[in-house]
Amino acid sequence: MDLNYKKYGDNDSVVVIVHGLFGMLDNWHNIARKLSEHHTVYTVDIRNHGGSPHAAEMDYELISNDLYHFTNTHHITSASFVGHSMGGKAVMKLADLFPGIIDRLCVVDIAPKKYKPGHNLYFDAMFKLPVQNISSRSEAEKQLSEMISDAGIRLFLLKNLQRSKEGGYHWKFNLQGIYDNYASVIDRVSLDWPFSNPTLFIKGAKSDYVTEQDEDDIYEMFPNADFASVPNAGHWVHAENPDGFLSVLNEFLS
């Protein structure tokens, strides 16, 4: 699958950034722009998200093959990969299937374990939102507010709302496809053999996605892993404390 992407900078060192569930490459624009001072940076939309093609099937092996195809298409022989949340699991699986293309691996606020379903409210709200009949984003936001109380999450989801030529709106992402494959998204990622290259797990200090109990499991798969916690940040570390996140990431990439 040919993934939608955006390229920043033109340097010898290459960094590929992979977003999380319901996200898109635009979520990483500010981070990519600053990283591009020292690296060539690619932000990509994974399948069923952003401007990338839709598909009925989506799991981490398929996403990893998409990413590997992306590196081949763009003649990338070695890169550092940064993945947030679902994107973090994707790059972990990439390290299992195609370790030779990864120089350094950075996983942002996710562990390889299986997670309990935590997005059902958002799925329900988006399925119930009559996007074809919505006349404005403000109307969509108002209707979502009746189902989703967190304003930040509402705005995050609404970034995916796109005006249709025939009137109304539609979701950029493949909502039904993501929902149908949600069990795979929250499932455990396992490696057939340890990935020994430098690996950094960054978590938000206010997030509970990665616990101390997860570290032993992580060390088994990534024996050279380090851990860093970014203060004043939850699960969306790069958005909630971008300066703190960049400070940690730049030190690792350098």
C-alpha cells in the first residue's frame, strides 16, 4: 500500500514518524519541522487513516509491511522510527519483521501488551454523528459534546472531518474499517527474537499506559531499551509538552 506522507528537511539522518489511532501525519507537523533542522523527517498516514488508502484488513503485520514498502519506495535503507500509541506498536512489529532498516527505535507511551477496550465511547459518538447532514464543524463539535465531554478529544477527532463535494462532511479515516479491526489494534505485539538496537520508550508522567510492571516484558523484547518520562504530559506527550518531548527525543537521536 502506498502511504500518504509529508517530507521535511534534507539531511543524511532519516526519521520516520508514525501516528496513533484516529490520528494523522498533521498531528506531528510541529515536531517534524523542528526535527528537520538535523534530520530528513517523514511523517506518514497509516492505512485507513488520513490521506492513505482504506482497506478492510488492518493489523500490525500489515501496517509493518506498508511501512517497509514505504522505505523501499523512497530508497530509505536505514532510519530511526518514532511511533506513538498504535504507531508505537506498529514500529515494534516493524522491528520484529524488518530489523535491518531500523537504526534507532522510539516508542511513545505504549507497551507491547494487550490493552482493554478504551475507545468504545468515541466509536459510538462518531457512528452516531450524522456527518453527511452536518453544515459546519461547530455544529459537529456541538453534537459530539453531548457524547464526549473532553474538549481536547473532540477537537482531535474533528481534525478528521472533511467537507464533501456534494455537501455535508465525511470522515477522512475509514471509521468502519478501524472499528472492525479494533481487536487487533489493542492486541499484544510479540517479537520472534529480541531487537538489540538502541530503543527508547517515552511516556507521559501523567499517563498510565506504560507501568513499571511493563518494563520487564519490554526488556525481554528490547534488551537495550531505556525509559524516559516527560513531565506535565499525559498520553499525547508530543502535544501536551512538545518542548519536553523534543528535548528527550533529540538527545536519543543524537
